[in-house]
Amino acid sequence: MNRRKFVRNLSLGAGAIALSAPSFSQSLFTKKAKKITILHTNDTHSNIDPFPDNHSKFPGMGGVAKRHALIQQIRQEEENVLLLDCGDIFQGTPYFNMFNGVLEMKLMSELGYDAATMGNHDFDIGLEGFKTAKKHANFPFLCSNYNFSETILNGLTQPYKIFQKGGLEIGIFGVGIELAGLVPSEKYDKTKYLDPIHTANSIAKELKNKGCDLIICLSHLGYDYADSSRVSDRKLAKLSTHIDLILGGHTHTFLEKPTVEINQKGQAVLINQVGFAGLYVGRIDIDIQKGMVVRKMEVR
């Protein structure tokens, strides 16, 4: 089944999107992978504790300990799991003010994140602060359109990483939002901002040429905007060529089901985002025999 056909077969049920067959590269059918499980978060914003039990919208939800328990349960059930984050790890609770991002990095390392990208709030303690906190992260930060070559972060991030899971090559890269006008200039210093659409297509093409079966973009661009001139996940998807999944952040969007856009090659690109504060973990199961299921898992 090609990705155009997969759009017609989307069906919603029991809080999940079920696809009748894999929608990605035909090479998936020739591999021996049993199943890939992709877990993702975004905009956790230093929310270490659960929301209070008397919270009007999310009583008792969230919290790193509960997220850890959920992730560990999934890892016990599934063999090939990737855990990813789409930025804005910092800022939002007194924990950030007290520990300057070190606690967040230590906890994400304990949870076993495989990769993350940077959001605008991850610059809130400046490049020096981020560098200090990052020393406690045992996972890479993937930033393809922030050029840090003239800053103290030179060499401390990478544009992409290729993971091998279940016999598949999975290429993952990150793109971030324009910092000028959003973040004080002294916080990002001489960081050069590269066009996210051009950069994403260039990186995705490189990953495809390297033989990746699945290409994932970790985005902190934002889901969509009324101003059509602003770059968003939906705009990126429509103008992309080789991206299969866009996992998003920044706009704190609670998607009830993933969005599907058609790219420049007439193929489907899936976009997903799971709100903020670690209240949910997004889960995408890709099975070359049974298809794909996308769900939003509550952290309770």
C-alpha cells in the first residue's frame, strides 16, 4: 500500500487511529522487523509532579514518576521502542528556577529518552546554562536548522541520528522555531537560524539516500497558524518530500487524532502532537504485518 492509499483507509476507533497496512517505504515489506513502537512527548515544561487532584481539567494527571511507569510497562511489552521529545523541556515550574534544567535532564536520562530537539524555552538560561544542564543528558539533541558553529554549543548537538530498530533504519532529525523576536538575543548569542523547510528537505533527502526506511522530524515549529506565512508542521508537511512522520511541539496542541497532509510527491505525511506538561505520551505502533496504530496515552 502506498501512502496516498493509506489516507483513504484511516479509521478512528477506541481512541486510536488504525491503518490497515504500513504506509511508509516499500522497503518495510522486505525487512524482518516485527514491530516498531515510537513514543513521544513535547512541551513538558519542567512539570516534575502530577497536576493536583483538584485541578479543573487534568486532576492527578502527569508527573515524571507516572510517565516512567507507563514507559517501562510499554518497554516490557514491546521489543523495539524509541522515546523522543520535541522541545521546551525547560520553564514552567519552580523546579526549573531552582535547578536550572539539570533536574529535567537527569530525569529524562533516567526515563531513557533516545533523542530530543530544542524548543525556544530551552534557551531561557542562555547557551551557557543549556550547556551546563546538557552535561546530565545521556541522549543527543538533534537540531538541524540551528547553526551553533560560532557559539559554545558548537559540536554539542547534531543535525540527525540514524537508529537501528527491528531490522529497520530510522532517521530522526530536529527543526526549531525562529528565535529572533521570541527569545532575547543574548540568550542564543551567535546562533544562526536556517530556513526550516529547506533544511528539513535537505536532511530528509540525505537520510533517504543513506537507506533509511522511516524518516521522523522532531519539530518545534508549531502545529498550525492563522497567518499562512508562518512556518508550521502542516506547512512543512505539504512542502516536504521524504518525511514520513512529524512529531510536533510549541503550540501545546492536543490532537484527538493525527493530521495527515500530502507532500510534494503526493505521499501522506502524518503529524502528531500531545499537548503539554507531560499529560500524555504519544504512541505510534508500526507493524509490517498488521499496519499502524496511533494513540494518545494518558499519564495517570
